[in-house]
Amino acid sequence: MPWTDRQQALLQAMGLRVWAEPEHQPAPAVEAEAPPLPTAPQAAPASAPRSAPVRPLARPPALAPVTQTPAPSLAPAVAVHTATRADLASLDWPGLRSAVAGCQACGLCSSRTQTVFGVGHTQARWMVVGEAPGENEDLQGEPFVGAAGQLLDRMLAALQLSRAADGPPERSVYIANTLKCRPPRNRNPSAEELAQCEPFLVRQIELLQPRIILAMGRFAVQTLLRSDEPIGRLRGRVHHYQGVPLVVTYHPAYLLRSLPEKAKAWEDLCLAAETAEASAA
Ligand code: URA
């Protein structure tokens, strides 16, 4: 079926070219990703995936602007070395940020410039979870500020979503990484590092209570879904993390190297948008 004008505009905003050739169908799914880590941090499943068919591209939801600012918090900061979920359970956003900044739970604390906590509206409806800070993120203290981040921002903008901390929550995205510190030379996170850092991400999700989580790449998926399945087998349906709908997609750094997968990532974002809209109804 040909792209509608609306879909073409959105795809163009993402830098996709497929819209220009409406008769061309994306190639069948090919698993071109690196193999999963041999060890997941824990074995117990954290979600009960339910099957849902891959959905066709859809128009993004109409989102009403709402002016709302996050409530200030006065909870004290704590210094955390090896944080447990119980340690963090009472922390609000500033307290959690301080706990992350003081974390020395793994060796990454000795090589980081700074921790990279997260960015966005603390009442955002969407939460995007990536992997770990890279060099630019380590220097600037914000997730996804490099080329992969620019692609992510364009994809979000195509759905009228933004990482701005002061916009309407309905159009806002909170972005966090699975790891809050940069692994040296951008190596893959270790299972131990993922496990040590996980309580921070868990608390961020608890505080945000998003309507939808977009898990990008295999480390976010391993942490949130306890799954070593390739992204290509997990995407296209709605999973759940602690009751929150979760959609799996490719990491934007992978999309930069594998342009054909961009169309699939767009489908994933549309599925996430439909799911967020449905959970708001
Ligand atoms: N890749 C990630 O997963 N996170 C970042 O913050 C940057 C690149």
C-alpha cells in the first residue's frame, strides 16, 4: 500500500528513504546483530511477554499540549556504593541523581569523567532506555548526544516527541541508559556492571511511571526483559516490564550502520506510540 502524505513526512524527518519508492517492500528480517552476552545478570523473568502481531505503519497519536512542571523534592541525597533496590526505594529524583553521582559499585567509577544520569521530563509518558554513555556522553553528562543521539532525536521528533525537560509531558521522553558510566573504549558492558547499575534504572522507571518503555538494543533488553533473544525476534510485539508496556527496537548506533533496519525501527516506534495512546485511554 502506498505511503500516505503524513507517513512520508514522518519518514523523511527520520532520514528514511523508503517512502520515495512506495512499491518497494523492506527486506525480510535478517539477524545481523552481534551475538548476545553469554551471561544475563539474573535469570528470573521480569515480564510476561504477550504476543501481538507486527503492526503496519500508523499515524502517530494526536497529543494535546499540557503545561506541567515536575514537583520539587526535598529528600536528602545519599552516597551509594553497592545500591540495592531497597536502598533506593525512598529516593526521589534529586536523591537518586546524587546516589548515581556518588556510586562506586564497580570499576567504571575510576575511568568515568562523570556519571550520566538521564535527561528529559520527569513526568514524561515515554521512557527510552539505551545502553551506556559513550565518549561524548561521558564528557557532557547527558545520554545520546552523539550521532546515534541525533538519529534518536529525529525519530522522536517525527512522532512529535522531545527530550526537553520543560515541555508538555504528553510529548516528552525521558532518556536513560542501562549503565550510568562509560565503559572504557566503549567496550560492551559486563554482566556485573549491568547488575550493579540496574537498581538505578529500576528506580528511574518507578519514579517516572511511564506509559511506554522503548528498550533500544540488546543490553537494555537483557536488563529489562531478562532475554538473550536477538532484537529481531523480540521486536514487533508488546512486552511488559513491571506492568509497563515495553517495545523492543534496534539501538540507533546499529541503525547508523544498517540503514535497511531503519524502516523496522520506525514500525517499532509506531507500535510504541499506539501502545502509549492505548494505555492512556
Ligand atoms: N549509546 C547509548 O546507548 N547511550 C548513550 O547515551 C550514547 C550512545
